[in-house]
Amino acid sequence: MNYVIVYWSRYGHNRKIVNYLSEKLKEKNAETKIFTTDEANPTELPEADLYVFSAAAEAFNLQKNMRSFMKNLEGTNGKKYGIINTHGMDKNRLQKMEKLLSKKNMIKVAEVDFKVGKNITSGNALMDGWEAKVDQFAEKL
Ligand SMILES: Cc1cc2nc3c(=O)[nH]c(=O)nc-3n(C[C@H](O)[C@H](O)[C@H](O)COP(=O)(O)O)c2cc1C
């Protein structure tokens, strides 16, 4: 399998999650490519068997760089995806991600969210057990 992972991260939590995910997928002999939303072009994403998008909740919405990245996606008709959302408050933004990607006729395979703890600016606010949640997510991809 060949995966393209696109993320946005302010303090490093989403980066940490996708780096760990990529290692897990490689253990299954997958090929992975990781890009930030700034590095990838939403109109010309590299070919992949499955796309993973990972970003935070900010300002009561999906973080805006990821939001516009998803709105600008082209050429993803019928492609499969997994989504990851981190959030400080109780509500996650997976539904928003799904809504944007369904407009691109993409097909959801898996989703996972992580509530982060208080000390967000440290970049170490993921809760104990987050790796196991990523492992479960990786199994579904
Ligand atoms: C400017 C700002 C706005 C935020 N707004 C929300 C919010 O509306 N809802 C929420 O659940 N978390 C909110 N958060 C917490 C972020 O979700 C959290 O910082 C993020 O998940 C951490 O991931 P990252 O380090 O990869 O950016 C906000 C954080 C910042 C910095």
C-alpha cells in the first residue's frame, strides 16, 4: 500500500501523530509520504492508495489551513481516506472533515480523534495511550 499523509500542526501534536503513524504503516511494508498543508498542492496530490488528513480544531472549527486545503482538493474522486483530529475542548471536528471530503467524492475508511490536555504549547499534551489509538487506526487503513 502507498499512503500520502497531509497534516497541519501548530504545536507539534498532529506532527507527532502522523510521524508515528507513518512508522507503523512502514512496519506493514507500506510506502508513506508526509506533507504539511503548505508543502502539498491540493490540486496535484501524488497518487496514493489512501490519503490521511490530520489537523487540529481551532476557533470552533477545523483549523483553517486544513479547511481550505480540503476545499481546494481536485482529482480525488473515489479515493479512500482516513482522518485524524486533535481538539482541546470536548467536541471533535471529524464531522467537518468528513463533510468537506464527501464534497470531493472521497470515501472514508477510518477516523480517530485525540483530546489534548492543558499544556498545549509544550507540544506534549497528547494523553497517555495515544500510541495505542494510532495503532488501532493504522490497522484499519
Ligand atoms: C488559536 C487556537 C484556537 C483553538 N480553538 C480550539 C477550539 O475551538 N476547539 C478545540 O477543541 N480546541 C481548540 N484549540 C486547541 C487545539 O485543538 C490544540 O491546540 C491542537 O489540537 C493541538 O494540535 P497541534 O499542536 O498539532 O496544533 C485551539 C488552539 C489554539 C492555539
